[in-house]
Amino acid sequence: MSTERRTILVGADGSAPSDLAVIWAADEAARTGRSLRLVHVVETAMLDVPGRTTDGIVEELTESGERILRDAEVLALRRQPRLAVETEVVQDQNVPDGLRRFARDAAAVVVGHRGRGGFTGLLLGSTGLRLTGGYPGPVIVVRDRADITADEVVAGVDLDEDPEPVLDYAFATAAAREAPLRVVHVRQPAPLAVEARVDRRDATETARERLTSVLAPWRERYQDVKVSEEVFIGHPVDALATASANAGLVVVGSRERLIPLGSVSHGVLHHARGPVAVVRPYA
């Protein structure tokens, strides 16, 4: 995480999941010595209806957004009294575009897993795909869970993709939390014809050796972080969803080619039991 990125950005809409995102982000900002920026987006695309006047509607929605942000600021400062908090209501076509205005200074963007208005259906609709699949840097989706104080960080690593963005964020987060880090690599079963010619144990051991080699530079850099490595055969979504049960955060990557959000990342967002960080390289 770049030291030049000074804020943790939260998309706030006043819903209960959004409030959990504010709390999570306040803790993260305090841990990492950053300020908190709370943003409410008034979506102008919803108002673009032929023959319909918007006189007064934008002003009303803006005033509502200001009330939402005042409440969110109170919530954040109640959690972390010494935190520096900024608030802003912006107008944009949609929520992701509104939040992207602040990408230059943001170390991460945090949202609830569902909400009202522009955040409804965040994980399932185009809004969620555009945000988690296209935002530069980590996007954290906070789920509504009572034991959100769990501390272990779980990182899902695909050895066929560049692991640097995921491991940079996962190790830095574990270090800031003084939390253990569990790095998980899941091999999907090969087709039966291939499995018949390949010793599964040898393939798993080879993957384990590759994972150990990949992690070596980060282990050297973060010597105080307690790291465990796990290699499974199965489906990555199932393995990471199971691992999320006892995790404070699950970290996964987002592919840059072909599709904006990989099927594994999308599946983990659907099925994880706690907060998920989807990490793309900073622009």
C-alpha cells in the first residue's frame, strides 16, 4: 500500500451494512495512520427520465446525503475518537464513477455488501461488478456478521497469476493488525484423462514448493508476521469461503484481462462469511 495514498474511502448510504463498513473502515484507518473519507453519491442517472423535471429533487437528495454523512461521521468518531474524518456528497451518473473521483488519494475503498439506493444488489448487479472489477487498488466489501472482530487474514493466491498485488496488501494488512496470515492456493482437479497420468500427491507437492518460493520475499520483508501455507485440491471458491469463517479479512485478486472480475473473486464475494478485499494494481 503506497504511503502517498492517505485516506480510506467509504461509500456511505445510511443502511445497516453501510454502517458496518464505516466501522470497519474507521478501524482500518486508525490502524494504518490514515484519515477517513466518507462519500455519499447522488446518482443522477436515476433522475434522467424524459419529460420529468428534476427541480428540487437533486437538492433534496443532497440534503439527505449530508444527513447520512453526519450520522456516519458520528459513528466513525464514536469508534475511533482521534480519527481525522472528511465527508462529501457528490453527484455522478452512478456510484462507482462517483467514488473513482477520489481514487488518487485512497489506499482502499470500503462498502457494505448491500444497501439502499445505488448500493442495492452491490454483489450481484453491474454496480458491484464495475466497482470491484475496475477500481484501482483494494475494494473491501464488508458483510453483516456479528464476529467481525476476528483477526486472521486469509489470502487466496493463484500461482498462474501475478501474486504481488494480493500479497502486498495481505502482508501489510496482517502486519498492521499484528494478525496471523494464512495463504491458500487451491488446485482445481484436472480432467479425468489427465488425472489418470498424474500423481496427485506429486502435483500437490510441486504446488506447495512453488507457493513457498513465491512467498519467500514477503516473509523476508515481514518477519514479524506469522504465516501459514495451505494447498488444497478442489474449487477455490469453496475453499476460501470455508476459510472465511474464522477470518477477519479474505484477500483475493481481480484479473485484468478478458473479464473485469474473475469468477473466483466473484464467487468469494457471494459466499464468504466476512469481509472480502478484491485487489487490483493501483493505476
